[in-house]
Amino acid sequence: MDTTIPMASPPSAAVSAASAGVGWRGLVSDWSSDREAFHVSWGKAMMWIFLLSDTFIFSCFLTGYMTVRVSTTVSWPNPSQVFALHVGGAEVPLLLIAIMTFVLISSSGTMAMAVNCAYRRDRINAAALMIVTATLGELFVAMQAFEWSKLILEGVRPWGNPMGAAQFGSAFFMITGFHGLHVTAGVIYLLVVATRLLRGRYEQSGNYQIVEIVGLYWHFVDLVWVFIFAFFYLW
């Protein structure tokens, strides 16, 4: 009879093999379960990927704008004069833009409070704060529409304007229009989620992470506006 005892694998090798197996099995389980990847929920991971791709698009727009701005041989319109408002017979530079910026930054505060309420499962206050955030966002879009109509009446077009470099109109309408589209989509997103909160859709599962995901999108939109404000209106 062969009484040879099989040799055991070295402990380190066994641990490594087990770790690799668990690691790969865990990764496959996470991705195939359609719930999370790398310990991050699918919803949050997909929002981060979307925001990353959107960052590239806005970066290209702003880089293109700066390239045109420094390379044009025609004088660039002075933003302080172009975006000024007449109040009480005096010309106040960038007044509307300052109000728009204040409104949008304030909406980030209400959104942060909504996320805090959602984590405490206070769905009523979370929904109310999201509606306030959406209202501020809609106010921002309305002021942007007023700004567009004012410049259009003054002769600004995507292919030219009477104030200086022809590229000013195309850069302005492209960048602010694309951002305004994001704000409008965010307002709709906020209202849909707020309505579902009020109807108790997430009450049974107790998972209010959707509010945080909406917050990620809204804070991104606000952050992009800070760059647009700095490069387009203050430069």
C-alpha cells in the first residue's frame, strides 16, 4: 500500500489563490448583479462616468473659446458693457450675471440640505428642498433667456455681432446654451425625483441614494457655471 502523504501547498500560495478567486468572483458578482461595482452603486458609478464625459465636453468648449479669444485680430467685446443693465439711469455692469450666479450657487446649498434630509429618511423635507432647488434653477434659466433676448435684440448672432469679433456670438450662444440645457434637464430631474419622494416610492426599500445622485449632477452644473462665469464674463 502506498502510504505517501501528499504535500500541502505552501500557505502563502494557497492564500494568494484564494484571494484571487474571491477577488475575481466578487468583481464578477458585483458587475453581473447590476447593483454595484467596486463597492459603488451602479447609479452613482454611472453618474460619475456621465459627469466625467461632460467635463471633457465643457473643457473643449472653454478651451476653444479661449483659443479664439486670444487669436482673433478683431477687438473682443467688453463683457462689462455687453452684459450691463440700466438701473435708475445708470449702467450697472454684470448685474444680471451676478444675480444669476447667486441664484445658482444658492441652489447648491438647498440641494445639499435635501441630501442631508434624505439620509435621515425625512422624505417630506427632502422633497420640499428639491422643489426649492428646482425653482431656483428655473429662475436661473428664465434670467438666461432674458439675457439671450436682450443680446439678440441688440444684433448679436452666432455668425456675427455689431460689438466686435464675430466669434463672440457663436461662443456665447454655444457655451451658455449648452449649460442652460443642462440646468433645464436638472430641473426636470429634480422635480421627478421629488414627486416620487412625496409619493413614498423609496419608503419601502429605505434607499434614498437617488437624492445624492441628483445632487452630484446639480453640483456639477453649478461648478461648471463658476468656470463659465470666470472665463467668459470676467475675462
